[in-house]
Amino acid sequence: MKAINSLILVLALIVIAMLGAGALGIEYLFGVIIPYLAVFIFIVGFITKMVGWGKSAVPFRIPTTCGQATKSLPMFKDKWSRLDNPGTKLGTIGRMFLEVVLFRSLFRNTRVELHPGQYIAYSSSKWLWIFALIFHYTFLIIVIRHLRFFTEPIPGVIVFLDQVDSMLQILVPPLFISSALILVALGYLLLRRFFVPSMRYISQPADYVPLFLIISIVVSGMLMRYVGPFKTDLMPVKELAMGLVQFSPTVPEGIGLTFYVHFFLFSVLLMYFPFSKLMHMGGVFLSPTRNLPNDSREKHHPNPWNYPVKLHTYEDYENDFREKMVEADLPVEKPLEEMAEETSENDEKKE
Amino acid sequence: MYNAKYIIPGLIIFALLFTFPFWYNLGAVTYEPVELELPEDFDDCIESTEFMRTEHMKLLDEWRDIYVRDGYQLYWSELKEQYFLMSLTKTCMDCHDNKEDFCDRCHDQTAVDPYCWDCHHTEP
Ligand code: HEM
């Protein structure tokens, strides 16, 4: 049900774009106003969210159990602990880098199996890791390739990426490997939620909506490139895109409706981003189990929100009231005579 | 904010990366739609201009398959009411005899680089 509702939501977005840009003919809204608004909401929303997270309490260092801290007993020789449980800043940078670039935590994903006789076994499961990796990298490549619409002259890297990506030379215009792969990866990520009972149980609309949204963006893009009636002329698309980034927006004639659907879904994705789980893009950099070196035994970490307390130690207290305490027969740590001697010694020194 | 010395530079990098198209084109001349050099002796392409703009690659692909695999050579154009030889060089490039000022103008703007010219001539 949650999946169906999410699908209906995304389909409704497609219908909105088709009605708005197609039937009603308000292309300016869908081609200029909404995209500008989307970029604004995305950037401001992203920064606000990150600053908000930056203001919340940073927990105590969390040593992860994957390895021993760098400074440990000599019998622990595991050199990977420098990355799994680093005690230094450099090691932490290494751990963060591998986390962001290779999704090392996902690599540890395990599967629980119930064997006959009520045995529970955990085995390694790399599928999520490999498909997540494929999804994120193909998405990145597609976004970089799309910059061909937003740059003039087009940087050589983008042209090169285009050629490498289409090197299979099947179909005309040639199939991009990245757009085929992203569909496979998205398919896995979606079917996983449908068919794994535990995943299905915890999946919320907030999990389905981004998936359906991205799948629809990819499918509309591929329709626009490969499939007859959906094809669009790219020259006015470039004119519109360049108009947007050079702040002289125009809505040229001759852009197909598929483009407006594609562009509107993309704008919605941008607007939805700061409020959704997609914020893990920024959030991964703030994961406390990953970005804090395990050095609590070497360094003192004062609580940063400690209130500056006025101290009056017992020593000071006794100094203030020693004579009265001795008079009242209360035990004191330093007897009066000692005090007297000390003061007289000090007096002598002064002389 | 805690760890501002890491978070603020990170956010600046984020903002710079995601506004790349906005500052990359700063200082460049305002984008003008391409001007193509069209054949002077004719008014129309072999199909309607809108069709050619979006479908010329599909058309060429079909021509190639039909010519090479099925052995037919002629294409009937409803628009022009005449037959054309299904040939990249002998038909398209006969009218559009200036690849640089026609095909390439569009293709350069969209990072399209058809590999056809590895084998095919640009002039009949
Ligand atoms: C989240 C961002 C986006 C994603 C994931 C995405 C995805 C795709 C995919 C997978 C394709 C198929 C062909 C290819 O891989 O190039 C495509 C095509 C296309 N996209 Fe996007 N897109 C995005 C944003 C945009 C934006 C902002 C524009 C506005 C200019 C745009 C305009 C187009 C056009 C015109 C095509 C057809 C390209 C062709 O015919 O060669 N897309 N898109």
C-alpha cells in the first residue's frame, strides 16, 4: 500500500507537468520559475539542514568494535585498525574517505538466516553494497554528462565522458552504459523492498518516493533519447538551459512535452532533497561513528557545553575557617600549628 | 555550531560545486541559438523540418539497416513525393554539403560525435 501510494504520488507529478506544460501551455512556470525555485530551495535547505545538525550535541567518541585503537597492547598487530578504529586525524580522514567513496560500512552488510533446528547464522551479503555503488556512481556520471546542456563551450572532460559512456555503439543515438546500469541498480533497490519481508516491513513512503521519483526521471530521460514519439529536439533544450544559467531565461519553441515532465520531476527531486532521507549526502560527513578519532584515552575532551562553574574547594574552605573549626573540635586536614609554621617559614624567606 | 572549521569549508565547497553551471558561464557571451547554413537550392528537407530535427538519427539508422541488410535502396518521401537513394553521403551530404557549418554546429553544442565519419565520406 505504501508503495502504491508513493507510485500514485509520482504519477500525479507527471500528470501535473503534462497538464501544466502541455494542455495549459504554461511552459514558463515549468521551464523557468519552478526550476529556479528548486535550485534555491535545494541550496538554502541543504545548508540550513547541515548548520542545524552542526549545532546539535557532538557525542563522546564512539570506539567502533571493528578494530583495536592505534595505541593498544603490543600483541594486537592488526594494521587495519588504523582505518577501522583510528586514533589519529589522518586515520580518520582515511576512514571517512573510504566510507564516502567506497561505502565501506555497506560492505559489512550481513544477512540473517534461520537454519533448521533454530540456528541463527549471519552471512555476508554484498549485493546491497555492489548495487548501491553502481547506483551512486552512474547517477554521478549522468549528472556530469548532463552539464553538456548547461555549459558553452562544453568542457573536454564532459565530451570525453560522453564518448566513453557510449562506446558500445548500440542503438542510435548510442546507448549510454550509465543509463542502462542505473536502471538495473534502481530495479534491485526497489525489488529488495518488495520481496525481502523484513525490508518490506520497515519500508515507508519516504523510502519509496525517492526511488519512484528517480526511476521516473531516468525513464523519461531515456524515452526522450531513444523512443520515437517521446523524442525531443535538443537545440531548444540547450537554449532553455543556457538561458537559466546565464540569468536571461527564455522558453524557446519546439521542446517536447517529455522534456517538461523530465525537468519537472528533477525540480521536485531538488525541492524534496533537503527534507528527505536523501540528505544522507551531507549527513554522511557528520556520522559520529565515522568522523571522530578514537583518542579518548590519549586526549582530554572537555564537554563543550559545560557551564563555567564557580569553584570553592575544600582546601579553600578549610583555609577560611580553620581556626573556627579547631575551636569547635572539628577535624581538619592541616592542623593550626602547621599553618603557623608555614606562615612563619614564609615570613623568614621573605626576610 | 560545533566543528565549524570543518563544516563551513565543506558547505562552501558544496555550494561551489552545485552552482558550477552558473559561474562557469560567467563572462561568456550570452548564449545564442545555433545558426545553420541551409542548402540554398531547396526549400525543404526530405521530411518536415520538425521531424528531421528530432528523428534524423533514427532515419539514418533505419536506412542503414534497410540498405545493408535488406538490400532496398530507395526511400519514398511523402513530403517531396519523390524517391531518394538511402545513402548518408550521396543523399544527405549532397544537399548539406557543408558538414562543419551544418551537422557539426548542432552536434558540437550537445557533445554529440557521430562515429559514422570513421568510414563514410562527408562529400559525395
Ligand atoms: C537528477 C537529475 C537527472 C537525472 C538522473 C537525469 C537522467 C537522465 C537519463 C538517464 C537520460 C537518458 C540519456 C542519458 O543518460 O543522457 C536523460 C536524458 C535527458 N535529460 Fe536528464 N536527468 C536529470 C536532469 C536533467 C536536467 C536538469 C535536464 C535539463 C536540461 C535534463 C535534460 C535531459 C535531456 C534533454 C535528455 C535527452 C538527452 C538526449 O536525447 O540525448 N535532465 N536524463
